[in-house]
Amino acid sequence: MQSAGLVVRSGERGMPTWTTAVVNVRVDDHPEPLAELRRLVELSLAYRDTYLALEGLADTSPTAAVEAARKLSSRAIADPNARVLLGLSLARASNPEGREVLVAMAEQCDKWLPYVRALCLRYGIEPQSILVDAPHRASPPPVLPS
């Protein structure tokens, strides 16, 4: 097993080094550390692009955010965070698929609903316009015996 790491900084002078990392990934004890490092860098950059596009979501056209979120979702197929970001971007673009994604996530786990609400508020989106169909459970559904 081998290890690898990569840190890329923005190069802004006068800023603390811990705030200027564009990419900061590390692979420990992996049979193919460079291949895994490459995968993690691509995933890290896809997340970064998505968050940067979301920053302008409330003020500009959601097209860039939808494109970035679709790219991220295609790279991180099993990642529920990527799915939520895609749903949020699509919902902001008035695409019904976005609401479907967010409602499905909220139905899977009660913890997704507050997270989506927090993301809406962070990016200047009215949560009620997106989450009108979301379940509002006070507690998880009962487990039925099999």
C-alpha cells in the first residue's frame, strides 16, 4: 500500500494558508494512490464548481448551477449531497424534477429537510417555493414487522 497527497493554493498574498486551498486531498494506504488521488481531485473540483455556481443562484440564471450540479452528480452517482445540490439547482430553475429529487430525499431521511432549508436560505432561495410538497414528520415512520 502507498499514499499520495495534493494541496493546491490560490496564491493570494496576505491570506492565511488554511483559507487559500483550492484542492486539498490525501490518499492513505491505497493500492493505486495516484489513480485514487486523481479521482478525488476531480470530485473535489466538481464540488467546488457546484458551490461557486450556487453562490450566484439567487441573483443570476440558474443555468450554470444546474450544469455544475449535473456534472457533479454524474461523477458522484451514489453521493446524496450531490443529489441534493442537483435537486436544489433544478428547483431554482423551475424544473419539476428538482422538487421531486428534494422531496424524495426528505422522505428517505428527516435530516435532509432542514439541510435543504438551510441551503435555500444560504443561497437566497425561498424554501417554501421549493419544499411545498416535502413531508413534515415530527418523528420517523414506525417500523413495521416483517
